[in-house]
Amino acid sequence: MAVCIGFIGKENSPLFLRCINQSQELQFHYIMHTCIDFVEEKIIQSNKSGSDVRELYLGLLYSSEEVKAYGFVTNTKVKIVIIIDSTNSLLRDNEIRAIFRKLHNAYTELVCNPFYTPGDPITSKSFGALVDELLASSS
Amino acid sequence: MSSDLELPAELMSRPLALVGLTGLHVETNQTHLLIWNSFTSSNRNERPPLNFILFGVNHTFPVAKPDRASYEWYIPKGILKRKWMSKHLNQIPGVLVLFYDLEWEDPSWKAKHAECAHLIQTIRMKLMGRGTKLCLVLLQNSAPLPSSEDILAADRAAALCQVCELPPKSLFVLPCRSDHLQGYTLRLESAFYELCQSSYHLSSRAIRSHRDQLNRTNHGYLFVRHQFKIGFYHELKQDVAMAHKHYSQSYAHLLELRITDANVTEVKIVSGYIGYKVWRLSFLLNLPREAIAHFRSHMDFFRLRVGNPLSKFEHHAWLAAQFSTFGRLFEDAIELGLPAIQTQHPGFFYQQAAQQAIQRKKACYQDYAALEQTAINNLTPLFFGESSQLEFYGQRPWRPNRLSLEPSDMKTENDGITALLVRERLQVDLTAMIVGALTNAVNQFKNHRSPRMKQYLLVQMAEEYCRSENYMEALTLLEPLLWDYRKDFWWMPLTSLLQLGLRCAYLSGRPAEYFTYAVELCSRVTIKSLEEKTHVFDNLVGILQKRMPPSPPDSCDYSSATQLWADQFASLAKGACITTIVTNTISSFVEVKATFTQKQFAAEDVVELEVHVIYTGPKPIRFTSLHVALNNSAYLPFCQVKNSDELEFEPNQIRHYEFEFVAQAQDIGTELQIVSVTFEMGDELTAYLRCEGSSSEEFSPLRSEFPSATEKGLAGIFVLNTTEILPRTANVELVVHHEAPALRGECYPLHLELFNRENEDIINVTLTVTTSSSNGRVHDQPKIDGNVSAQLKNEKLTAGQTCQWNVFAQMEQPGNHCITFQVNYEINSEMRKNSCTYKSQYVKTLELETVQPVECEAQFQTIQFQPLRQIPVGEECVAVMTVTNLSPFPLQFEQGVWKFDTLLTNHPMGNSQLAGLILQKGEKANDVAVLSLDNGDNRQIRTGSYTLKWKRSNQSKVEGYKIPYSASSFDLPEMETWSVPLRIHVTLPAHGYVRESMNMTIVIHNPGPSYIELDVYMSSNDAFMFAGNKQIKIQIYPEDDYVLKYNLYPLLSGFVALPPLQLKTPTSTMDQVVAMDQSVLDELVSRYVPTHIYVLPQAKEKGKTNLLRSE
């Protein structure tokens, strides 16, 4: 069950964060922040391997007793993180990939909007609605 | 239960096979002490893993319980017995060794060997029912013989074995007088080790044999216990793989047990113990994945098995213990070389341990708060005794040795747990546990490249400190964390941390910290409602009026805080500064950009400075003053605002301030920098908000500025943090008059005219003239020397006037040369009502072209002006110098001076032919000197030099100065000298007439010291008939002449060839005659003998007269 979806800018500032349970938002902010460590490490490792074409989907970032975090990095270094409940084993890798693809498309569309400055916190309502929908559907 | 949470020492230690030594009287017998020491001394690592214990001869071992014939009616009361492990580690040896002093040839052999047998028998009785093996070691003084030769020894050994009922392999002889005691004991040890292994093997077999008698319904505990024991025996015999297998089985049996509220605690505790063995051995067997997987399933199985709802805190305590135990095992394995990765390392387990410890504390406090006071008073902690006294691990003190399936008495159960809860609440330092676990986790995450995870853990640590009222620690931790989250714009965590800080600062009575956090909380970046911000803002303003902020709504004890605040306020005098906040390191509610309006200001200009301020707080604010500090504090009075009306801000208002001042003289040429902009606020107490800009980056619109500069407000303002104060611009003009190009070596006059265009008089004017070229010189007098620079001075030059100088430059090389003129002066100027002396500088550069003035070409010629290749000895010749004027100006020559080598004699010619001569551009003149070489032979000589003194002929413009002549010197070419072997002198009229005879005399002179023989040939030609010797052989003595006379009769007119003379060396000459080379002779002839002559035709009239005359 995806409990939280977050977008992190290329300079590691939070762009957008939405979670199912509003009361846990602060905690997810902290968790999202810690995910940057693992994303950075994965990027370094994929850079070391030297292939030009980098897989955007990073896979499982880490899992703790409570949550599992999955990561995705766009070519512009915008990080997308999906956090799911550790007890949930229904969500498969494929489905997570699919969610990431949808999120990536949504972000691409957002960036196409000339009124949005890349790097600013995302306030678009339609974008928010889309993420909410994904959260709801994956749960 | 809490004491059983800690793993018992016997579980954690590495089990070593126990060998008991007896019969050694260590206190009285030196030899025995030596033997004992040799067993227990150093290098345990390299020796078999054994643990030696010394028992007295009369030591009583724990009595073994008799084996059960049948388990049918037996129901075990617990899973693992508390004493069993330590009993086998420390009390019941695998092998017991009896040391006995007995020589083979002992005279009282009989008696002694009976005593020995008796001793063995006694010990055997004591260890009845144990698998312990017995050994006998005979201590002998004599050196051992090979056993086959010592028949007595063999016989007696066999007899001894028989009487003691020992197998022959259990009898050893130790020569204790030997120097190689250590070697013997080592061999004994390996023998003991083998015996131990077989002893433990037997024990485990014995336990296994019980299995058939057990049934699943009643003996679940025994399945677990027996497998554990077998595993432990295997561990004692160092069979790690088998031990791991049996421990795993034991664990599997444990999970099959029926778990009820009554036994859940025991099962959890024991599962933790067995799990510990399983995980530890998995790591030891290099199966870390298996260990982790096993641990995870362990946690999954027990996570929700709380048991009694009251014992929630116990459950969390147990979970925390599991995580931290596993974390430590993992960490130990890493220390032994197991590689860990970022996503799988002990930190995660420590983190969970901390989480569970936090939960434990929470549950404990909650449940404790729910208790009624009377219930607490009625209980005495430890009413039921310590659980460590119980027979089985993990059982309840109030329910000892009760079968788990018996229904429990709920009242006792609840009372017991309540007693534990009270003890937990009042006696256990939970904060230390949480912080300890967090510290462990922090270290791990730091090692595994997860700085942000580390930050998150530190946040939790700070929160824990705050909860445990350790506010100082919390604030210390908080400070760097705030920066970490602020730096990447994580505003929500930042807000939460600030609130935590605010709370800590409030509860510990610290106005400065409270104020700082409040300022940041009021800024626009924090995620708080306007209402909350307004509330915080009111508190912040209140502090400056010595008003204590209201307590946070959830804070329970604010009485002490109130007192602290009152004390703090009392200690602060009126107007005292409570804090200075550096606002550009936090996201403050005031954002400042301070900039100079220009990159550079001239010294006489007014320096302009702008400060732009945006205020983003929730309510209007009024600052007391604003200061801009520059790197020179002298400007402070010009850069401040004190009128507080101008410092009143509405929320989100932007104000601009402009400052002007005149740069001071000592700042000219330096950089002025804006160091900080400071706001002062409050009057009862004051606080300063300072925006610093130590480097231009910090004021620049980059990321480092807080809060994000991309937002509206001051975003568009470009910041110039520093400005340069330039020297005053000079307002004078220097005109240089000269006649280019300069001539090389010439004393070249430059006429300088300085025009003062300033409005004021200028004083202390100095003009420095410098040549850039290394072989150029300048001088203020017309002299042919000087330095690379010259300085000219003038005390004062009134406005609008000029002054003039002459300087003279001399360039030694042709080409372009730079001459720099630098004018320095001072001027007194009135600026903003204070007179100030400024220094000004004016620089002008002149590029001067320099050309070669004259060209001189020297040549040596015969006296007939025929070119000479060699200078003949003893003859006169001339040196001709051709001087060409290459310069564009007419040149006047003073004189040309020859300077010849001393070998050459100069025939004085009076004045130089060039003296006073003026050559126009391109004209040439010759200077001639006659000279002769008196003696010498054939060699190369340096002929000398020629110096020409010259100047421009029209240089009359430089008034008051007489320009000296410049001298140009030229080297004459190097020449060969030639001592001529023959000198031929031909006497011939200047011209002849056709058909009129003329005389030719040829004198051949021999200047050398030797006799010469020559053949002379005179050939005829078409132009002449001649009379005289046509062919003759002549001999000439040294210093002698030979004269040949010819009468020539010209036949043709014109420039006709004379009959050619030819000299040859005779083919047959005598030895003493110097043979001359034909080529030399030919050259001599061609040199001295004219080849042609003008023959005039006969005039007809004249011809008649001539004819008449001849008649």
C-alpha cells in the first residue's frame, strides 16, 4: 500500500509530498529526506558502471520495519520516491514501475507549463489530484 | 522479567570444553604449581579451546539426577533451566584428570598404586551419571624411556590401568622434571581435547536417546530443551555447524509450542536466547543472509504477541532487546570482516531498537498514568522476588514452577505486572536506553554514508532529550540539525524542529534561544498558520518588554520555567542585549540586500550605498535603528537610520534606504566592503538582527541566501558587496614636442609642456620620465649619459598655467622605444565642506622611433685607388671610408677620427676631409687616410676603427642648450698582410701616339733575403711593335734590381693592350733559389704592370710637323 509519494528537486529540496494519512506528513517529510541518501548512493553506483543510458527506476531504496521506499530519478535529477507500508507485499515491482511512469509523465506535463518554474515547490491542483488518485488506487 | 531481557553471560560467552584437574597441590608443591601454570598460561589462542579448572581432591560435584525411566507422567515446568549452561561451563568437566606422583620403580609401588586406584574410584563415584571421562597422569621425576624397552613400566602401567578400570589410553606419564614441560602439557592438552570431544558426544547421544519417549502434546518444552542441550554440547566440542543445526531445530520446536498469555513471556525470552545462538553461529559460519532472514521471521512471529495487555511495555522492551542484540551481533561480524552495505547494516537494527525503546517508554508512561494511586501504594516493587532466582529462564516470580497450562490467577498476574511497571517507571533509566540505541544507530549510519538518516536519528534523540527534560542537550543537538534541514529547504521538518527548540528554550528559561527560534518561526518559510505565527510574534515582542511567553498548551510543569524566566529577566538590566541573530544563516523574517550603486567610485565622488529590506513577519513591526557596517568603521555615522518612523514595516513591506558619504583619503585605492546590516529592536531589552556579508557570494542572489531568493521581493536586486575607491582623476595635460624619428646614439631633445586644467592650483608637481628599453637613457641635461629615468619637479603650478621642461633621451638601438611620463601632484579641494588634499596622477606614454643615422663602409685601396685584398708590406696604400647619411635630416660632421693598429703607419693628412661637412639625406662622402705597413709577414691583422662625430645640422630650436656631437664608431675590416716577394716598377708615359715610339722601363726589385731566378717573356701583340728582350733569364740578388728597357712602337690608336709581360720560374733552378709559385708571379705582374695604355691617333697637321721633326 503506497502511503506517500514525494518529489524532490535536483538540489534536494522538497517539491511535493502527498501522503494518505495527513497526520503523518511530518514523519514522511523526515523519511523522504533520508531517502536522498540512498538515491545519491544509487546514482553514484550507476555512474560508476559507466553506461550512458541510465535506468531511471532505482528500485527499492531501503526497507525498514515500517516502510519500504522506492526511488526514481529523472534525467534532470528530480527524484520521485514512493513509500509503501512494509506489511504490504501485494504491490509488485511492475506495479511500482507503472506508478513511477505515471508520476514521471505527470511531472513532465507540469514542467511543460510555462507558469511553473522548475525547482519551485509544486502547487498545481491538477497535479495534486493526479497524485492523490494514484495513492488511492494503489492502496 | 527485565533482568531476563539481558542475555545471561553464560549464553554469550564462547563455550569451551571444561577440563578439571585434580590431585595438584598448587599451594604446597612447586612442581604442581609449575604444571598448573603451564596449562593455564599464555597463548590460549594457539592451543586447543579448553577451559581448565583446578578441583581439590575432595571436591564434590553437583549430583546428577537419576535418569527417568519413563517420561509418560512427566510434565516439564519450564523450557530452559537457568543453571544448566553455567553448570556445564564451569562445574561439570568433560574430562577430569587426576595427577598422581608415582615412579615406575617406586619402592612402595604396591601401596601407592592401591591409593591411586582408590582415588580414581572415589572420583568416579562423585561423577556418577555424568558423561565425564577420567584420566590419570603420573608425575615422574625420571626421564621416560621408549616404552618398548621399559618392560617394568609397561607391566606396571597395564596393572595400574586394570586396577583403576581405565582404558590404557587414559593413562599418561608427565616427566615433571623435564625442561620441555610446556611441550608435554601441549601434547596432554590435545589428548584431553579429544577425550572431551568424545565425552560431549556421548552426552549429546544420551540426550538424543530420550527423544523416543517424548510425546508432542505434553513434552513440547522438552523438545526445545533437548535440542538446545545437544546444540550446546556440540558447541562445547567446537562443532559449530552441528551446533547451529541443533539450535535451529530447537528454535523450530519452540515456535511449535502453544503460546498462551501465561507462557508468552517465557517463550519470548527463550526464543531470544536460542535465536541469539542461531544468529551468532550463522554469522560465524559466514551465513549473514540466513541470520538476517531468521531474525526477520523471528520478529514477524513475535511482533504482535504481547500477552497481557498491561505488559505492553515489557513487549516493547523485549523487542528493543532483540533488535539491539541482533544489531550488536551484526556489528561484531562486520568487525570480523563481513562487508555491510548502505541498505543492510546494523544501524537499521539499532534504529528499530531505539524505536521500540521509545514505544516502551511511551507504553510505560501511559500505563503508569492510568494506574490508580492506591494500587501503586499497595504494591511494593519486587514483592514477588527477583526473577533471577527462578529455576527457569523467563518465568514470572509470582508464578514459579507452575505448569504453563494451568489457568493463571488474573489478580496475581495483574498485580505482578503492575509491580514491574512501577519499577520500570521509577527505577529504569529509559532515556539512557533510547539515547544509547540511537547513538549506536547514528554511528552506523554515519559509517554507511547516510548523513540524512543520521540527522533524522539525531532529531529523535533531541526529541527524547526534550521529553526527558534534558533541555540543554536537546538544544545543543538541535543547532546543527536546523542548518541541515534549512539548507535544502525542508521547511516542514524545520518548522517542527523550531517548535521543539522553542519549547526547550521556554522550559529551560532561555530568552536568547527562544527569541532566535521565534524569529525564524515567524518568517514566511515556516509551515504554520498566520494565527500561530502571530502568537509566536507576540511572544517575541513580549520578551523585549520583559514579558514571559505563555506556556505551551501541553506543558505540564511550567512553575519551574516561570521561575527561570523571572530570574533571567531580573538579571538583565534595562536595555541589555539579549541576543544578536545572524539572519543570513537562518530564514529570518527580515531579508536584507545591501549594495553599492557602482563597482567603483572616484575619490572625489560621493559613495552611494543602498539597503533594501523586506519584512515577512505576521504583524507590523517597528525597529529602533538600522546600521550598515563597512570594513572601515569611520563611515558608520553616515550609514544608519535612527528615526524609527522610517523603520516601521507592515507585513510583506519592502523599504529602501540610501546612504551617501565621501571616501576618506586612506581608503583611496582600496576596496570598501559591506560587512553587515544590523537592525536593533526593543527598548526594555534589545535584540539585534544582523545580516552579514563576509564575501560577495553571501549577498549574491545564489542559493546560499535565505530564504529562497527566487521568490518575489528582493529577487531582482543585484548586489555589489564591495566597491573600489579609485584615485582622483587628474586634470592636467602634458604635450611633448620633438622631431621624430630619433637617431641612434643621438642626444634627442624632448620638449615637455604641462598644462594645468584643474580649477585649483596644483602643488608638489613631479614628472618622472622613464624609458622602458634597457639600452635607452634619459637625462634632464644634454649629456650623452643618464639613467633609465629622470625626475623633474615644480613646486606649484597655478590653475590654467603651463610649465615647461626639456629632457634628453638617448637610444642605443634602432627600433621603437617607449618613454613614459608620469605626473604626480597634489591638489587641495573642498568637498562637502571639508578641505581635503588629494593626490593625482597623470600618465602619458610616448612611442619613439629610432633610426640609424649614418652608414660607413671602409675599404683598403692601392695608392692608385685599386681595391686591395691584402695590405702589401712596405708599400703605401689608402683606407677609404664612405659615409652615407641614412637619416631624414641633414647631418653635420665635426670630424672623422681614424685609429689604426700600431703596425700601420698613418701618414698625417691634417684635418679630416669630413670636418664641417653637411650631408643631405642619402648623400655620401669619403674620408681617406694614407698608410703603410713597414714590416710584417703574411697574417691577419685588425686594422683599427673609425669614429665619426655628427649632429643634426638644423638643431637650433632647443634654446639655452648646446647639443653635443654624437659619436658613431665603426670597426675597420680585418685584413691580411702580404710581404711581396718581387716588386716590379714600370715606367711608362701617360699616353702614346700612333707610330711614335715610346720607352718602357721595367725595374724588378728583390726585397727578400734570397736570390731569385726568373724567366722573363715579352710577347708581341697586334697593337705594338717593340724592341727589347723578348725572352731572357735573369738573376736578382737580395735587395738588388734588374732593369729591362723596351722601346714600344704603337700601331693602333685607342685604349689598347700593351704587349703582355710574363714571368716564370725557370724549370731547372738551383737548390738555393726560392721557387716562386706561378700564380703569385702572375698576380704580381697583373698588379704592378699596366695592361693597357691610351694611344692617340696622329693629327694630320701635327703629323706633318711630327714627320718634319723626325726628319
